Amino acid sequence: MKKIVLLALIVFMNLFGSELALQKSFKNALIQADIVQKPIMFIVSRHTCKYCVMLEKETLSKDAVIETLNKDYVTYIAYTDDDDDAFPEEFWRPATPTIWFLDDEGKAMSEPIMGAVDEKNLLKILDTVSKSFAIQKQEQQINYMKSRL
């Protein structure tokens, strides 16, 4: 009986897939990132943008991407055609989609990625950013320890 229930659960999860955990606002993303000590993937997007739709439907909907983002990131998407401009002006760019990676304090970790990215390349980018974030946190801990000596 346990095997049947487990099999049914696996089939159910595969049929309905995972859902990307998105924050409701930039402010919430910052608060959550600080609490869980994870970087933020922040996307400036538009519903009417061909490449924004492509990014969401062809990349952000993939199970491997969803799993990685939900496990290692805080994710927020701002839609400029919804008048969602409640994010710092420094992150605005005239082209969309614009993908930013921010540390847990909301500071840009690099220049933004402009345009849609496929699953394979986004997963490589996410791995690189995760490693960079881990190094950044280690350096902060080392500097803190040195300051206490």
C-alpha cells in the first residue's frame, strides 16, 4: 500500500510539476534574502515582451531551473507594464528582460544579463553566481573574525 501511495505522489508531482517560488515585491525579496542568506535573482520584465515571455515559458518553467532557484535563490520578477516600478532606479534598463543577481543586502553582484537565456546557460550562470555568493559570505566571515582580533 505504501508503494502505491508513493507512486501516486510521484505521478502527481510530475503531472503538475513544480512551481517557482516568487516574492511579491522587491522589498519582500530583500527581507527574505536577508533572513535565509541567499542571493536574489531579480528580473525586470514585461508581459508584452517577446523575449520576456520566452524566458518565462521556455526557461523559468523547467524543473531543473525551478529546483535550483527555489533551493538556492530568492526570486522576484517586476513587470514594468504593470506599473511595478517599486524597485531601485539603478536596476532599470530600457531593454527587457533584464536579469540581475543581487547579494542578500540587495547589491548587484555583477552587470545584468540582457535578454532571454536558455535552460542550459541559466543553470551554468546560477551555479557560478551561487559559488561567487558563497565566496563572498566566507570573505565577510573572515573579515569579521579579523576585526575581532
